[in-house]
Amino acid sequence: MQKIEYEGKVWVLDNNNPKPLLDHAIHTLQRHGVRREDMEITEVPIADVGSIVVEIWPYELVIGKVRSIRNQSFISGTEFTIELKLDEHGNYVDET
């Protein structure tokens, strides 16, 4: 399992995601080495260059690193993605 290497906060972008998805995203990030107290769940991050930003999608987490900031917006490059899996009942399950 690939670990997320970071310093400081990890910005988790939550744009009104359903609670089961957000909870599973947090759990998955913890399994990949991010401490819960280092996660900042927000709609609008105040990230610096080099910060890790996580975009939550229904079937994956996109882990990006902020490359530059312009006009209070950040530009990030994708480092890797983590697939989120569902069981036959539509419940999120841990990867094996």
C-alpha cells in the first residue's frame, strides 16, 4: 500500500459529499499514513506550495501536490489515485 508523504496539513476537499463517502475517504487516508489530526476537511483550502490536496470522487481519491498559487487559486499535479471500492450492496469496503 502506497503511503502519502506529507508535512503539515493534508487538505481534504469536501464539496457536500455524502457522509459514508467522507467517512470512508478519511479512513482510507488513515490507512495510507495520514493522521486524522493532520487532515483539514474544507471546501476551500488555504494551501501552500508543496501541500498535499485530496479530491474526493465517488470511486477514487486523487492525491495532488500544490505546484503553484495564482490569484488565491492553487495549481496541483496528481501524485497518484486511490481506488474506493464498493461491495455488492453499495457499501464502501477496504482494499485488499
